[in-house]
Amino acid sequence: MISQTARYALQTLGYLATRIGTRTTVDEIARETGMPSNYLSKILNQLRKQGIVDAEKGWGGGFELRRKALKRPILHIVTMIDGANRADPRDCLLGRSDCDARNPCPLHPYWERIREIHEEMLSETRIGDLIA
């Protein structure tokens, strides 16, 4: 329901949340999380542009999660990363264009509950909750 890029972003934020007050390099994050560093650089740049992380170049530089970002819901991150590419959770699992509450496919009641729980999870989970 979310892209690999959004998963990487959430994993990165979870890692940075454990290191509040410390700048961490892309290479260190990549090494600790197993993500490709060039891919991670692009994700961190997006997070920087959105004010989620701060970045410092040069010796002693790196990325640091902003404290105020800890209270943001992860839905903000998923929407920022996936945007219009995010799968529409209203889409029928069987691909029917006429599937809705009035004309449900056999999977509709289950999928409807899963969608509601998924959106609730994204809305209610904060970046600070990602600390593992």
C-alpha cells in the first residue's frame, strides 16, 4: 500500500529518531539500515526540503531529524514521498470499476476494513513512534 521509497523514508526516520541531537552521515545510515546510499541521499534530500531533517555539509556534517518532526504523522511522509503515485485504497482488489458499497465485489467488505485500519495507522502513528 506504500512504495519501497516510502518504506525506506520511514525506516530512515526511525533510525534518525534514535539519534536526536546527532548528525549522521548518509553512509552511516546506509550501513546501519542496509539501504543503497545513492537512493538514501535522494530520500534525505526530499525530507530536508520538507523541513523534516536538517542537513550540514562538510566535515562533521550529516543529517539530523528535527525535534518538531517527531510529532508529525507518518501519513505526511507517505503522501510526500508517494504523492499521486500512491495506490488509491478505494480501488477494487479484483479490478472492478463498479465496486462500491452498493455493488460490492466478494472482497469489498474485507478490503474496506483493511483500508480504514491502514489510513488510521498512517494518521495516528507519529514519526517519534518509529523508534525501535
